[in-house]
Amino acid sequence: MKKLMMGAAALALLGGAASAEEVTLQLKWVTQAQFAGYYVAAEKGYYKDEGLDVTILPGGPDIAPEQVIAGGGADVIVDWMPAALAAREKGLALVNIAQPFKHSGMMLTCLKESGITSPEDFKGKTLGVWFFGNEYPFLSWMAHLGIPTTGGADGVEVLKQGFNVDPLLQKQAACISTMTYNEYWQVIDAGISADDLITFKYEDEGVATLEDGLYVLEDKLADPAFKETMVKFVRASMKGWKDAEADPDAAAMIVLENDETGAQTETHQKRMMSEVAKLTAGSNGALDPADYERTVATLLGGGSDPVITKAPEGAYTLDITDEALK
């Protein structure tokens, strides 16, 4: 198993270099191609070149990145903007410092036999929804459609979906939450033909929100040394992401080498990386304020129970990417 980075002591032995700056990154989910850019940056020495010793912590179903960083377990986290902004409104001052993902990969995947042909047909159906902060985009979408999430003939029944596709396979739900690069293909691999499915991408429905941004705590940005460390981290990470886009198969293999669980397969990771590359395409790492405003508008438009109740202030900074991308 390859190490992600050499420790500071090892660096010191190699040429008497000064101790590296330690950075801990908490991922939103398990080791997979969704996070390939960070593993590629580590593997190719981009973090080391910046004088950084980066530890990459995988996530999982019981790990909330917001809680990890709040407890001091990480310097920077990968998070979706709806969850980050909701946490900020509740008092955890998260700030977006970079946005490697330009596009959303979230969608609902439905069985055609359910009779669903458009979002209007969701009424009266059971829909699988991820929680732990992942429900916010869905709730905003339903609010925009004017469809209650409390059940009934004119509403939808929300099934709290685990991080699997079982509710669709077992026909417990007409639709389930999927990502273009992951769960959709799990449905296909389970033997359901694409011809028997219909998908609704959040981006196509005009309710896409930003995913997989990099977030830090606001008070830490007051420290010039921390800001400079984040500049180095973002610069090296974006080199990794662009390499991953350019050679998805090689990036997938690097991810596999760092999967200590052995749960991932080469076929799935290569396919995932090719889909992820479509989502990072067009981003140099800097947050587009227009994308931010679109996300905020979507979250505010949540009817009587919006994800956030007021437009955030100070929820992102371009200072880090402005310096990193010079």
C-alpha cells in the first residue's frame, strides 16, 4: 500500500529539508475517483513540491465533514455547498476557498414502469432521498415544484435512502437518489437496463447546487500563515485534478492503490473517473460567483421551510484561488 505522503521526519532526512507543513483533508465519502485529484496530487509529489505533508482522511456513512472540522479533526474538508451553507447558518462558519467541481452529478433515477415521465409525475410516489446534509438539494427542488414531501396523492413519500440502490432494485421506491458517476452505474450493474430507466438531473431541472468544494473555518483564514498554506494546497490539488481529467484511467489506478478497504474495482473506478472528469471540466478551481448565487437562490427558494433563511455573508473567498492560480 502506497503512502499518501512522506512525513516531515522523512523529508528532513532527504537533504535536510525543513519540516513540511501538515494539512489534513477530510473527504465527503470513501476513497474513490470522486476525489481522484487529491490522490493524484499526493502520488505525483505536487503537495511535497509545495512543502506540504498532506493526510487524506476517507469519509463514510457515519462521518460528517462539518463535524470533523468543527472538532479540529481536519484543516479543510470536501463538502457540498447546501450542507456547508446550512451549517454556516447554524453557527459553523465554513468558507468555500476553492471549487474544483463546476457541474452537479446529482440526479433521481426512476423505473419507467412506475409511470414517471416528468417531475410532475412524482406526486403520489415514493422517492429515495439521501440525508446527512445530502437532502437539501432535493427538498429545494420539491419546494420549487410545489410538491409537499409529507406524502399523500399530491405529495411525495420520502424514503430515507441508505447509501445504496436497494430501494429501486427491491421496488420500494419509484425513484432513488444517484450520482452520474456512481449509483446510477450500480443500478445498471445490478441488471436493470438503461432502457428501463428514466433520469432527472438536477442540473437539467435548473435546481443544481454546487458539489465537492473545499471549505475551511472562517477564523483560521485570519492567520496569514494558514492562508498561505491553503494557497499551496489548492495549487497542488488543482494540478492533480487537471492531471486526472487528462488521464482518467491512470487517475483511477492511483485511487485504487490508496483504497485500503479493497472494496473498489478497476472497472467501476475507471468509469467513475471518466464521469467525474465531466464535472470538473471547465473549472480551474476558482468559485464562479454566478454559480454561488444560483446555489443560494435555489436554497432560499424552499417555500415555507427553506434550507437557508437568508443570503449568507462571507461564505466564500476568492483570495486563495486568486493567489494559487497566478
